[in-house]
Amino acid sequence: METQSPERTAQLPQLTEPRNPGTALDLDWVRSVQANRSAIERRAATLSGRRSVKKDYQAAWLLKAITLIDLTTLSGDDTVGRVRRLCSKARQPVSPALLDAMEMPAITTGAVCVYHDMIETAVTALKGTGIPVAAVSTGFPAGLSPFHLRLAEIEESVKAGAEEIDIVISRRHVLSGNWQALYDEMKAFRAACGDAHVKAILATGELGSLRNVARASLICMMAGADFIKTSTGKESVNATLPVTLVMIRAIRDYYDRTGYRVGYKPAGGISKAKDALVYLALIKDELGDRWLQPDLFRFGASSLLGDIERQLEHHVTGAYSAGYRHSMG
């Protein structure tokens, strides 16, 4: 069977869905939002206990998951060579031999996510592929640098070629209930991004309660976030199923009221293929198939791809390969 070239155009967000323009700040709506922790945790606990999809169906879902990965390197020892290898992996995340065995065309990851200093390297390495470069910004991961510098960092990253900007909110605004300040901050970040899509990182492990997570999600969407994202990956608690349930229900409520779809990105701690399947099942159940596309859902991950490759190789050959055969660089 003839396969597509790995140079095929990726599905870019701005080509498939109208951007969320935001709304006026509605504090009555925000204050009405509650979160029943026990009910949320019971619902989340049922997900991992379900019988997973098997055989060809599992392989198909895992291939879908690959197309939704923001392949990420955010280490202090990142080098040009490492980022180039990561980009090469993003262009061809699965062995052509495995794809041929499954009669699948070439696929790519959803994006590559790097620090500002590595944007130029990533943009050059991904030229012609349609794979967008995402950059973390605004004093990532703490978000405590001076405000004017956070705005300037966004602008410099966009100028360098980043098509997506992952910003971090000021957690203190949430913890003190200063919703106006959070709204104004997010509006300013969105404006600084210009045409680049903005993902708002809530750092949910530091927000204190699921109710705060729900309210912060809503505020960021009101202020024009294109995505809401759980974590920087640097907190002690990152993406969890209860937090995911709260955030995607906030997305659903926002869509019901405004007609605008906002994307979701769980990040940090999702490293196993079986975990990816659970997240995809939850998105399908709560938001529907439309959200299972790269313009509305991403995994923030680095090691997840390696485990998915191992599962796909087992599907094709009946044997698991060593983890080192699937390194990210």
C-alpha cells in the first residue's frame, strides 16, 4: 500500500476552528461554579477500571494519541542537537515498517514544545512539515518575573516563529480570589500572542481546590485562551483525572454558553500508553469526537511516545522491544 510522505501538512488550529475571542468578565457565572470533589473522584475512578480497547482498535487509538502529542523538551541541558533529534522524531514518530504492517499512512505529532532559545532551531528543523512549534513563556514555570518582561517574552517568541505560546498564570490571583486580576493578565497575554494560539497553564497542583481549578479555567476562557492546560510538568502534582474532568466540563459549559470551542492539554506525568487511552476515552465521553483532533486536544509529554511505540511494536510482532530503542534523543 502506498504511504504518504512524512512531510504532509499537519492540522493547524487556525485552519480548522474559529478562535475563542473571549467574553466580558462575568463574575456571577464564576462565583456560581462549584466542584463536588467526592462525585468527581468517583467518576474519575470508574475510568481506569473499564475494560480497555484491544487489538486493532487499541492500535488505532494509540496512533490517534501520537497525532495529539506536543513532543516536549524543557530541560536546562537542552542542546541544539537534542532539539533537532526531537524534531526528527516529531516528523516520523513511528517506524515506517510498523506503519506499513498496519497499512497506515505517515503521521506526525501535534507540535514540538521548547524553551524560547530553541525556537529558531525547531522552526528550521520542522520547515515544510506543517508541524507547529510551541514555546513556553511568561517566566515558565513559576510565572513570577516582572509583568512587562513576561509580555516581552511572548512577543519575542512569536517573532522567532512560535505558532503556539504556553503561558503560566499567576497562581496568587486564584488563591486570593482576585478574578479581575487573572482576567486582565490573561487578556494581556492573549493580546501579546497576536495570531499565535495561547495555551493557559493553570498549574492545577498549586491551586488548592477543584473549585479553584474550575473557576480559573472559566476565567482564562473568558479572557480568550485557545487552550487550557493542567500543568507545567514541574509541579509536585501534575495532570490527574479529577482535574481533567473539572477542566473539560468547564470547557463544555463555556461552549454551551458561547458557541466557541476551547482546547484542552493535560501535561506532566502521562507516560504510559494505557493512561493515554483513559484520557482519550474521557474526552470522547464528556466532549465528543470533535475534541479528539489536534486543534482541540494535546498531550504535553516526552516519554509517552516511547511507550506507545513499544505497544504498537507488540501489536505487530507479538514481542516488546527494549525501551532504549525508542529514545527521544
